[in-house]
Amino acid sequence: MIITTLPMNTVMHKKIKYKSKTMPTIGLPKGLFYYEHSVLWENFFKYLGCNVIVSEDTNKEILDYGVKHCSNETCLPVKVFHGHVYSLKDKADYIFIPRYISLDKNEYSCPKFCGLPDMALLNLKKQINILEVKIHADMYPQQTVESLRAIAKTLGINHADVIEAFKEATNVFIESREQALKTAKTSMSESCNKTALAILGHPYMIYDNYLSMTLMDKLIKRNINVYTPRSIDYETKRKNAYPFQGKVFWDTGFELLGSAFTFAENNGIKGIIYLTPFACGLDAFILEFIERWFKSRYNIPLLKLTVDEHTGEAGFDTRLEAFLDMVG
Ligand code: SF4
């Protein structure tokens, strides 16, 4: 994970503030990385004394901005991300877009994450100033330190202080993840009497209410327990992502395959809904594999819901209702 990129032998709780000078406003687009790492990056910039502004929840206007500024072939979440960036362009001095290449040993991010800062700059015709942190944990962890050095230079802050803020924010991030996992596990063990379903998908699909068409709320309102990849710990997902002779390469593959096979082995889970965005190259392989494997090995219903910018909620709900009737 991202936390392996810097030595973490010092636990710090000192907040760093630069109240004496006017610090810039940093815009955080509420898409893609935001859904997993908002705690880390919001705290990092706050510890540096920056003002932090987060774009609004995804809405029609943001989606339209994104569609306008991206090529048709781009996947839906990247289009939406561009809409968020565009919505911040006149509100922030800099927009933060991390460059995630590899978040752990032997795991790589989707290529769209690797080139995200370049894509945004190109598609928005250089109307924005970007700050980026590069994470390449598999081969070049030192690149994170170098990119933090570049941030220090841009913001006029001592490099060591930026490193300290990063470590501090990382510690808080780890604590928050552990706490969230503990809560998810408790709710899983306490809820055996209710119908339980799992949602599979990228966090920027599942937790974005606009893109998911409030799928999670719809299920909860029907008194259904909902589990997601966040309900399973990191090690379990890595262990269970190998039911076949082969090797997963993408971190998304570990997350989704590991979750799918963990849920499939759990008798309490009555069905799985895979929420996939249009034009996701990784899902094209992962979902296909899960479907085939489920058919031959497991007796668990799987509903695939694909969302694009034209998807109507009525059709989405009809398919969901039919699935819920089937699983009872
Ligand atoms: S994993 Fe899929 S949805 Fe996510 S950025 Fe890559 S192509 Fe897009």
C-alpha cells in the first residue's frame, strides 16, 4: 500500500502549521483516488497549513463537464474525474492529482491512474495548476520523496516539513482504515439474520451516489445488509485472489477477485451485484473471469449492472428489482 513508500518508524502527532504566511488553496477532485485516500491527502495539505477545498458531489453538471473534456473512449469514472477538476479550476490555486503507478510490491494501478495528471492537463488545455505526488512502491519508492520535494519547492516550504506532514497524515490514514475495517467486520458478524448481499466494483463507483444511482441506499432501505470490498481485510483479499493458476497484476484485480471469491465462500451472502462503469478495460477481464468461475464452481447469483452517462435510473431499478425478487 501507499504506506510502504516512506520509512514509518516515527509516530508523530504534532500538527504542522504555517500560519505566518499565506498558503494557497488546494482543490481535491471528488473522484477516483478520493474515495480511498481522502483522509490522507486532506490531512496532508491541512498539516501544511493549506486551505483545502473538495469539489461537490458528482452531479449532472460535473458529468457534463467531464464528457465535454474527455474523448469518447475514456471510462466513465475518468470522465467524471475531469468534471470535478474542471469544477475546481477557478476556486483553487492548485489542483492535487496523485500519480499512482504502484501502491504495493508486485501490484500496479490501472494505466489511467498512472497518467492522470498528464491527462487532466492535456484535456483541460492547461487551464489548471497541478500538484502531484508520485507513488511507485514496487520499483521506485524514492520517487515519492522526490515528488514531495517538488511540492515543497512549489509551496515554498522546507522539504523535511513536507515529509513530516506526509508521515503524520499517513499515520492518521492507517488508523482510520483500521477503525473502518473493525466496524465493517463487527456489522458483518452481528447481522446473520438479515438478507445479505455484496456489491463489487471500484470504490469511486460504489460510493459515488450519482454514479451508483444510490444503489447502497436502495438496498439498505429494503433492510438488506450490504458488504463491499471494504468489509474484507487486505491480506484476505490478496490470499483469495488466486483460485486459479496465474498471477494477478493489477491492484484492482486483487481487490475485486479477492473480494468475489471471499464472498462466494460465505454462505450468508445471498447474491453479488457487480457495478461496472462503461469502458473499464480492467473490468472487462475481471468480470468475465468472475462470471465464468462462478458458473463452474459456485451457486451464487451474480447481477452485472453497467453504468454509462446515458443510463436511465428506471431501467437500472427494474433490473435490480428483478434480481432482488430472485434472491428473495
Ligand atoms: S480501473 Fe477501469 S474505471 Fe478505473 S480508471 Fe481504470 S479503466 Fe477507468
